[in-house]
Amino acid sequence: MLRTLLLSSAIALALSACDRAATESPMPTTAAAPAEPAQGENPLLVASTLAFQAPVFDRIQDAHYQPAIEEGMRQHLAEVRTIADSAEPPTFANTIEALERSGELLSRAGAVFFAMTSANTNPALQAAEQALAPKLAEHGDAIHLDPALFARVQTLHEQRAGLGLTPEQLFVVERAYDTFVRAGARLDAEKQAELRTLNSEESSLTTAFSNMLLAATKAGGVLVDDVAKLDGLDEATIAAAAEAAKADGKDGQWLLVLQNTTQQPVLASLTNRELREQVMAASLARAQKGDANDTRATIQRLAELRARKAELLGYPNYAAYSIADQMAGTPEVALKLLTDTVPAATARARAELAKIQSVVDAQGGGFQAGAADWDFYAEQVRKAEFDLDAEQIKPYFELDRVLKDGVFFAAGQLYGITAKERTDLPVYHPDVRVFDIFDADGTQLALFYLDPFQRESKQGGAWMGNFVEQNGLTGTIPVIYNVENYTRPAAGQPALLSFDDTTTLFHEFGHALHGIFSKTTYPSVAGTNVPRDFVEFPSQFNEHWALDPKVFANYAKHYRTGEPMPQELVEKIVRARTFNQGYATTEYLSAALLDMAWHTLPAGDAKKDVEAFEKEALAKYRVDLAAVPPRYRTNYFSHIWGGGYAAGYYAYFGAEVLDHDAFQWFRENGGLTRANGQVFRERILSIGHSRDLAQAYREFRGKEPSVEPLLEHRGLK
């Protein structure tokens, strides 16, 4: 039930679940929606007959989504009305479990639709998304604000101790009650009416923000007319830039497309300082150019709406409302986690900048190093201090080998699973690959889809989601997808990854494992339906295996010769692990603190000049380093304005405490073993949110988590 009611925000949360790159192949700029098909012709209206109800992408048309979702809402409301109006006294079975079983069509159609609006959108889908956003918000309100339905849920909540429920059922009752209360079920009629209006407008604006940002990012790329200006970039990157320009109608030129973060990958290699500054300026200024894709007015209104919503629900600000049901519990706890790290991070960043400036001065640069120079000169510092050239290691990280001999291999060693590629299922884009995931005993656990490359129809970043979620009531197994934004190689060339890209592949499959191993009865608490500051724990934890000696040796092989990476080079990567962590930590903290600043504004004080407020906030939290801009500036911070991470970007850091502490447990108990993997699978990965997660972690670890392993990993102790 909870996943169905909050479908659009849940999918947006999956979109924001990770923190990396951006765009490529052409998307039409105008398109009329196809004529609406007759219901009997709409494949979304019935369960797929493909394996494990995989989507029938070869039959689904753009025009199918909106009618299917609208019909899904109609059916769902009818199902809920039957539950609410029942003359029988409420029981777990006729109320809570009935709600868990409701909304099948809406869940099915919505899961595929929101996957496509994130990974393979077009103007027709964007128009449908804009039309559906307020309707879905109204749909959720119609259920959560139904007094008869809430009365049944409230009765069960009051009686829960004497109902003979299983621990999971008891937790589901408590979660359902809390969800209704947080949605405004206890407000009077006048305040509920205002809340409905706020929710509808917020839903429309978050969708509008995402669409504006996608267009602004596409339009914000830097066009280069002389290949000599691209000195320093490798052949593959130059070829990709040429293809991007050609796709944009600029044949014979080179287009440096923007990725979602402030720093752009090309800045580490471009020797032309003027072009570096141009790229950085384009990155910082996207979505604030005073045109149709300027997001600032939308942001101001979203902040205002959220602050008022929190006030209606009895909270001092939106952060207090948002974090109340997270593991942190309060904004003060989240802020302390961030601000306690600021002094060490900024001190380290200033020391790193001093080294960069010394290189500039030694070369007679005659300028103060800035944000556009950081990665270029940091790479030179890295080479000098660690004798490590990022381009030197890319040939050892070929995508297919990293996936099969790295990511899948590590999962096999830990959990006994295997992956087998299949080509008989339809996909939504030729880039997409499909794998069966089998357990150690040969039982099929899941289907897994991988969509690796940039294109203009795809939002920036990397994320995981479900086409079909694990459901113990119906016996369905998960159908899961990972989306990345790796640079598409030129035709006939291998896809070579940086080590950061490699880590992203492990990260996203960590999310996938969280869904694959889900073993709950009720879908509302299955898989990744967990607090934001827990959902990143399994994914960030899985990153550790990228450098495990056994795993690394299995996949880090030269794409031409198959020779393993020389041990000397491996050791350089390991030694360089904490390199540039002052910068990386500070840019993250800056973004997380911006998020908190916007969402701790009280009602009536939320409408601010975006740039002025951002400047004030960074100064307030002492992260206003000119050479270290936030990882996301306010105007393109999709996690908090278009995704599900409003007042929640701190969650990456909160989850990082858990992931490093958990990895320390593995170190103490023998590392990469099936026995250790089985413990982690059973106690963390399989339980979804079927119980208190803080207690579950303490039972796994044997004590409270410690921040020390995190600080050691980042070199901040």
C-alpha cells in the first residue's frame, strides 16, 4: 500500500539514490502524444505474461501510460472504498493486508512509467508526467485523508498489542498508522483542504523542475570549434564529443555535454585554461539563465510550499517533518553529523589547494587556482605524489569485465549468486542488457536490467529501481534495474571506465542486491522501502569490494591483452585512496548543508533570492571555499527539488558511517567469505523495513556503529 500511494515520489527517490553523471543520444524537441489506444489494446492494463512479469517493452507505447495509470487510480480508489466502507470490524486481514494487496494496476503501470521518464524520456512522456503529477498527489490524499479508512487503521493501531500479530505485521501496522498521521489524517477539514492544495502544487513543481533541469543540462553543453582546444582529452572522449555535436546538428564540431555534478570529468584533462573556465561556468550557471528552463522561481515556491506543509502538520520546518521518520530522527542530529566534519574537511581542502597552487606557481602560471583548475592540477599532484595517472588505469577497467568478473563475481563470493545474460526479453533501449539472477541452489531470485550509457533522454546520475517488487503475498520476485551514465564509446571501441565509474557500478549493484534479497511478506516494507539514511548503506557498503584483492585481481585486466594490472599500479591506487578527500568531503558537505539550510526555513520565511541565500548559507556553515563549490548548487540540485531527498541529502553521510563500520566487521571476521556474506544477507539485506533498522544493525554488529572507520577511510582523522 505505502509504495503504491507514494509511487511517484518513491520512483523519484530511486532516481536520486546515487550521486554521479549525465547525457547523450538525440531526443525529439517536439512531439505530439499518439492517439490514445483503446483499453483492450493497452498492454499495461493486464499483468505481463513474460518471465516474472517483465515489462512488454516491445508492445508498450507512449500513449499507453497515462490511460493505464488513470485506470489504476480508479481501480485502486474503488478497492480502498470497499475496505473503508466495510461493515465488519477492522482486522489486520480486512484492512491492513487488504490495503497491501490493493493498487496492483497502478503499481505495475506506474513503476514502468516513472522508470521511463527518468531513463528514456521524450516530450510525450514529459507531458504525461506533468499531467499525472497533481492527479497522483490528489490520489494519495484521497486515501490518506479518508476519515473512515483512517478510523479503521487507528483502531488496529490502538489494539495492536492484543491482536496476535507477527513481528512484521506489528511493524506494518505501526508504519501504516504513522504514514496516515504524517499525511495529515488527524488535521481538521480546513487544514486538510489546504494540505491537498499544497501537495498537488508541490507534485507539479517537482516534475516541472526535473524537466527544466534536463533541458537546461542539454542546452548547457560547451561547443568547441577547434579540436586543438581539446588538448589533454583522450581519443575516446574526443570522439564522443564529436558524436554528441553531430547528434545536435553541429557536425564537424565537438560538444562537451554537462554531467549532473558541478565538477565535470573533462576538467581533469583539458590543458586549455580558458576552456576549463568556460566549462565550469556553464556547469555552475545551468538552469539560472532567465529563460524557460530557469529553475529559481520553482525552487523558491517549493521551499515555501514545504515550509507551510510542515507548519500545518505541527513541525517547525520541513526538515523536522522529513527527518522525523528517518534514523537520524531530528535535523539537529543530521546537522551535527555534517558540521562536526566541516573543520577537518575544510582544513584538508585548504592544504590540498596549497599543493595545487604550488604546482601552478612552479609552472609560472601567474594566477590563483580556482574551481575550474582544481581537478587538472590535482591530477598532476596525484601523479607527483603517487605516480598515478588516471588515464593509465582505464584500460584495465573495461565495462563488461568489471560487471561480470568484478561486480557479479564479488556477489557470488559473498552470497553464492550467479548471473546469466539473456536476450529473449524486450528492452526499452538497445543499450539495455538483461540478466537472470540465481541463488546458490539454482533458484531464480530476480531479473536484472542494466542501462549503462549517457543519452539525452536520460536524467543525470546513477540509480536503481524496480519494474516489479518482491511481494510475499503474491509470490512475485523482483525485476530490478540499474541505470548509469557512462560515456558511450565510439563505434567499435571498448567502454573503458575510470576507477570512480567502476566504484559506481559496484554501488548501484549494492542497491540491486538490497532488492534482490528482499524476503518480506508485505510489499510496503520490501527491499529498498527503507529510510533514506539507511537505503544508501547497502550500496555504499558494496563499493568496498571493488578494491578487495581477490575481486580486483579477477577483473582488473587489460582490455587488449588480458594481462592483470601490475601490482605496482594496484598499490598506487590503494595508496591514493585518501587523495583529494578534503575536496570531495567539502563539496559534499556544502551540498548537504545547503539542503538543510533551505529546509530548515520556517513558514513565511521561505521565499528567498536563491543566489543570495546560497551564499549566506555556505558562509554560515563555514564551507564557503571559492575553489570548492558545492557538488550541487541550488539551481541544479535534483536530489532535493526533483527527487525524494528534500532535507535528506545528509543521508549519504549517515549511511556511510554504517557502511564503513559494517566493513570493519567483515575485516574483523575474515573478510570476503560466504559465511560473512550470509550473515549480512540475512540480517541486513533481506529484511527490508520489516523491523526497527537501528536495532537490526546493532544485532548484526554487536554494538552501536562507530564513526571512526569512516574518518579513517576519508583520511580525516
